[in-house]
Amino acid sequence: MSLDISTKAIKPVRLTYDQVARRIGENKAGSRYQEATYDIQPTTNFHYRPLWDPRYEVFDTSRTAIVMQDWYAFHDPRQYYYGTYTMARAKQQEVAEKNFSFVEKRGLLDTAPHIVKQKVRDFLTPLRHVEWGANMNNCFITDTGYGTAITQVTMFNSIDRLGIAQYLTRLCLLVDENETTGIDKAKEDWLSRDIWQELRHVVEDIFVIEDWFETMVAQNIVMDGLIYPLIYDRLAGEMMHEGGSAIVMLTEFMNEWQQETVRWTNALVKVTAQESDANKDLLSQWVAHWSDRITEALKPISAEAFSGDGELFVQEVKQDLLERLSKQGLKV
Amino acid sequence: MMTDNVFLILQDNEDARPIVEAIEQDNQNAKVEYIPGLIRIESPGSLTVHRDSVSELIGRDWDIQELHLNLVSLSGNIDEDDDYIKLAWATK
């Protein structure tokens, strides 16, 4: 008896969802990112306008002055959708947890000089409140923004900010050996110490911006683009030289997070500016306004935090930010 | 004389798709053939998989070694580096 083994290929009728196929073409399998992103948000058949703001539909492109032909032109270079995002963060969190337990086990902070510990209390811990503000702002963008390509990323971003605030809290608790004195003092500082007031003012002003794209620029592009390199790169670097290498280990997540997030914001700026001159002018104007305000707000903090010329560092990070943004096509 | 072909066969799955796309981008003469469960990529002379091209397509850093997870078979002499893997027949 002879057996005749043959293979039979069964071709799937469709390779992806219709809305994805309309964008990438038939006969092509969509990536998970594309399938989890393209045209997920409803665009029609809204029966009622939101009671809290009947000027607009539930999802409405006119909530921002930025005009886009296609709100799915934004491509996240990291291709984060729920699955990839959670996997990437889980991996990073494992590393961060290891760092925390290593620092604790070896008592690395016990050997850190007093001045470094005080800097953690004075300049890192109050940033918890900045992170909370960033969480609020990203929630706002997620709420009023248009298109899953943007709103899913800002939702992830807002969760990241809570995580970062928690790392800052744990760092302060570690420094104070689980006493909450440092954390309470930092809140006190945030509310009343001179050097923080201008920054708090900016954070609160960003809360009340109505145009979500401006919130995006002010928070995710300008404020983060200034604070992160200033604090987690330059200040943490200085603290390392003062004997606080543990601090660099425990804030490494923030550094990594910023470098990764910049890839997304760069792409966002580039695509939006390319769309039209009106968009480009608007973005440039927002960047100019907020970068001036935020650098002014950071100067008193920086002057206290750095042993050298703190204000110079602020100018430096501002210069870097503007250069980076002009490479994306902005006139700044 | 005819140029000898090199080939690379990958499993047909989600992970292999961006690799195939990167190969198509970087190797003008590569021919992709879908056989049940597998993807066979044949190219006259040589075939290169660039790390950067795949990384770009999947949105994260891709390690050349990850190729092995979906690799079924290949032919050609291998020149492997951190940034690329190249199949070609060594010239005598």
C-alpha cells in the first residue's frame, strides 16, 4: 500500500480587518499594532452631545486648532498597543525592582553623603507633584483627543507618570528609612517654598488649557523635554559624582523612559508640522511660549540644585530641546 | 555562468513578517514564495538581513539572533555581524 501525503494550503479569505485593509491595501496582513490602532475610535452616529460640553460631539476634531486630514497619520515608532506596551513596561519594572532591592540589600544609600540625600528630598521628591500633574494632563488629552493613534499613547503615558511618581516616592522613603518626613516636607515645599512656586504655577496653568494639542505640546514636549534632561540626566549625574551612584541606578527608569518617549513626540511633531503651514506656525508658537515660561520657572530650582551655574544648565537643555524640535520642522 | 541562488526559509508567522518585509526592502532581487506554513526567500548571489531595517519595522531594537527563533533552513555561506547577517556563496 502506498501513502500519498500531500499538503493542502488553505488561504484565509481575509488577511486583516477591513478598516486596516483600507489603509495598508488588500492581500497584506496587518501588524498587531495596526490592527489595534487604525480607526478604532468611533467617528459617526453619536446620538447625544456630552452634557458637560454640548458644543462638541463625544469625539470631535474641532476641539483643537490643529487640523489634520487623517488623524491616523501619527505613527508611534515604538508601536505601542496594549500588548507591547505592557510587555515593555513589565520588563523595565523588573529591572527597576532589582535595582531597588540591590540598593536596599547592600545599603548603598547608607554610604551616600548627607548632601546627596538632602538633594533627593529637596529636588527630586517634589517632582512627584509634577508627575501627578502630567498624569492629569495626559488623561485630559486621552479624554478630549481625537483618534486612537494619539489617545492610546497618552493613556499609556499617563499611567507611566504614576509609575514615575511612585519611584520618586520610594526613593525618598529609602533615603528616610521609611519615614514619611521627606515626602511631607516635599509637599510643603511644593506648596510654599519660593523656588517651586513658578513651576507649580505653570503646572496649574497647563491644567486649564482647553486645546488638547496645546496641552500635549506644553506637557509632553516642552515640560518633559526640559525637566527630564535637567534633573535625571544632569542633576543625577552631578549627584553621582558627589557619591550618590545609587541615585543614578534608581532614576535610570526615568532616563530611559524619556529617551524612548522622545521618539514618539518627535514623530508626532514632524507629522503635524508637515501637514500644513498653519499647523507648523501654531506648534512653533506654542513651543516658543511654553519653553520660555518653563525655563523661567526652572531657573530658581536649578540655581539651588546645582553646585555650578544652574541657570546655565537650564539654557543648555532649552537649546537642546529647540534644536531637536527644529529638526522636526518647527520654526523655533 | 548563472549566479547561484541563496535562500532563507522562515516560519510563516507574525514575527517573521517584518523580517520578510525588511529583506524585500533591502534585497532588490529577492523572490518571496509562500509555501504552507513557511516562507521561502530566494535571491541570486547574496541576501542580507539588516538589523536596522527590522528594528525600524517592529519599533524596537531587534537582535540578529532572534532570527533563529523562526529560522527553518538556509543555504549559502554565512557572514554574521551585530548589525547584519549575510548569505552568499564564497567566491573561490
